[in-house]
Amino acid sequence: MMSEVCWPLAGGGAARAESQVKGLDDTFKNAKPGTAWGMTETNSIGTSIVGDDYLSRPSSSGRVSAVLELGVVDDGGNFLPSGERGELLIRGTSVIHKYWERPDSIDDFLEDGWFRTGDIAYIDKEGFLYVVDRLKQIIIRGGENIGCSEVESALAGYPSIIEACVYGVPDERLGEEVAATIYADNQVDVAALQESLKSKLANFKIPKYVRISETPLARIASGKIDKKSIQKEHVLELDTKRLRTIPELSTRKRKSGTILYCT
């Protein structure tokens, strides 16, 4: 009798929520969930993880391919030990040497063949990679670095939330504040949501502003959530609300022109 075949059920991109990884394993009895990380610049080769390794490390992107090498560096370019977060570097036979006619990208390519991925990540003692977020998508709130994907994963575990997009919005005191747009199949009480996140996130990582979309979140051509447009819309809405809350505006003339101030 032929033994039962177990197929990999793998994907890529941003890390799945832990509940989704477990849900895949519970739903598909003849398949094991997996994921991978790679880039166009690495010819899509990078890391991979599947089966029991993935189930026990759902936020990991796996171990590196045999033809590649990973490293993590701080802001000064110094290599960091296992477990410490920094920018992810990669080198090896499948990594490009440069961009065609892009002299402005020279800083992406370092000595000894290392390429700057633009990802914030860490590697544990067993060699498993954990991608925290894109370097450009880190929210800096009062000096604290917040990874959008960590907050998105926490939101995805809340009942009825189908999609979540997290980003920073301008804040006069802190520089940036955490904000989110969510799409759910049932009504969501924002205060209850924020309270529930306290068991998963530090208080400063909990979104201060939560916007609820009545339709699935906008996506770009590749199928990824269009974070830039969603962020832009939310910032515009917040700016409009702030103007509406100003009780009265008065003007006072100076030589340099007219100044608006609250009374």
C-alpha cells in the first residue's frame, strides 16, 4: 500500500499570524505549512522553513540556502551576535553585483560581496531568520523603534479582523504615532481591541488611531497591501479632524503676514 503523501503548503512575503499557521495545519491534513524569504536581487533564493520547524517557529522565515550567507549589522556596519536586531545582509552565488545603470545604489553593495536587503531582522542561535520589518517601514515613536509587521500580526489574531495595515502618522510631540487600518467581517469595538492588544504588545506599540474599512484593503499590482496609499488617506483624515476640533481661529497681523492661532 502506497504511503500517504504530505505536500508542502508554502508561501512567502510578510510573516503570517501564528493563528493562521496553526489554522493551515489543522485544515489541510495532507499538507504541511511553510514559508520562505527571498528577493529579486537574490534570484528569489534565500531562506525556507516547513513542517514542524515552522509550526514551532511561526514568525521565522527559516534557515538560509546552502549557496548563500546571512549577516546582521548595526547602524555602524558592525556585525551583531545571534538574537540582536539590525539590518539584514546577504551574499552568495545568486546575489546580484549591482543594479543596471543605477549609480545612486552603490551604497547597497558593501565589501566582500555583502548586499544590504533593507530588512530589519535577527538570526537565532539555531540559524533561523526572523524578519521584523522593512527598514523604511519602521515607526519611530519618541525614540522607540516599532515594526509594523509585529503590530499587524497581533491585530490579525483578533476575532473578525481579516486584514490589517499598520504605519506611522505624524505627531508633534513624539515624531510619529502608531496607526492602523483594518478590514473585518463584523463590527469591531476599537477600545476593546486596543485593550486586548495589551497582552501581546508593549503599550507604546498599540495603535493610537484605528481606522475601519468597510471594504477589503487596497492592493498594488503584486497583490501586496498598498500601505502608502492607505497611510496617505489616513493622515489626510486625521488632519481634517484636527482642523474641525479647533474651536475658533483668530488672526493677528505682523509685518511678515497673517498668523493663525487658537483662542
